[in-house]
Amino acid sequence: MTATDTKQKKQNVKRKRIVRIVSVATGVLSVVALVSCCYWMWNAVGRGNRAEPLPQLPVQETSYHTLTPLPTFTPSPVPTIAPTIIPTPLPYVCADGGGINVRSGPGLEYTAIGTLDTDETAAITGYHGKWWRIDYEGGDGWVATWVVSSHNTYSIPAVPVGVEKSEEPTALPPSTIASTPTEIVLVSTEEVCECSGNVYNCDDFATQQQAQRCFDFCKAGTGTDVHLLDSDADGIACESLP
């Protein structure tokens, strides 16, 4: 190998080193440029996404109106209405004919103490069996239920009576019988209803009073409830009628 070849060889090696250094430097510069570009882009994007602070609005004071209280409601007193009391009609009897005997007790065996004239009325104060106790001349008197008509007999008290027969019939004072020239009868001779058999029922009577008169009339004549008008045997006929 000649000196020229040796020199040429050294120059080639030196040239390769220079090329290698330039390549490395170029690569480093490229990397630095790439990193710088990325950093710049990241900052630009970050600043673009960053929210701007909102402007502070001035705070306005709110004024409140004072409410006027409502007046207190005072209810007006309600007037008290007194209940209307309907008086209960008093029970009474009315003589259907003249010369109705008023006796001292509930039975034909008691002394007659007076009479009731036609359409004369008397207040009922009780009953015993088939007899009404009435207010007669300030005292108690008794009349048979089948010779008078009764009214408003809704709740008449029963009166227990001991039998006290009179020894001698007491004659009526002249002032009592002066208006009755005929003989005083014990019971009404007028036939109230048919008592020969069971021919009536409660539907045949308009009122309880009519049914009661028929019941009392037949009971006094036959001793039995011929028409079966007293279903519960309490002495009151056709209690369902008015």
C-alpha cells in the first residue's frame, strides 16, 4: 500500500465521522424541534379550553313590603231558638147518650154517684178492666168503656182497685135526675155490633176506637172475644188501627 492510498483511507474515515456527527446533530435538532412544537401546541390548546372568569354582577338589595295583618274575625253569637213544645192532648171520654151512669168503682155492683148527659165530656185519669176512671165533680168516678167514646187514650195508667160493694143503692139527688125523666139505664141498649159469631176483623173498622167499642160490647154480652180482635189479650182491640 502506497502513501497515497493510506492518505486517501484516512480522509474517507474522517469524512464518515463528520457525516455521522452531522446526522446525530440533525436527529437531535429534529427531536428538540418536535418537542418544542408539541409543547407549544399543548399550551395553545390549554389556554383555549381554559374558562374565562365570569364578570361579577352587582348585588341589588331586595326591598320587602310589610304586610298588614288581617282583622281578627269575631263570630256573631247565634241566637238560641227555644224548642216549640207541642202539648200532649189530654185523654177524655164523651157520653154517646144521655143518662150514662157514673159509679164509685169499676163495676156494675158499685154505687152510681151521678150521670153524664149526651155529649158531656170528662177527663180520663186511669182504667181498670173495662172501666175508665174519670174526673167527676172534683173526685173520681167510673164509667163503662162500652157506653162512652174515648179519645187520646195513648198511655193511660192502670189502677188497681179493691172491690168495695155498697150495701144499699144510693138514690140520686133530685137535681141530678131532674133533666132525665126516664129511668137511668146501666148500659147502652143500642146494639154496637153483631156478637152472634166471629164476623168481623180489624180491617172492618176505620179506627181503633170503633173496634174497641165492638170488642167491649161483645165481651160484656158474651164474656169472650167473639171476633178475636184482641190478639195479645191485653184488653185493647186492634192496636194497629189509628
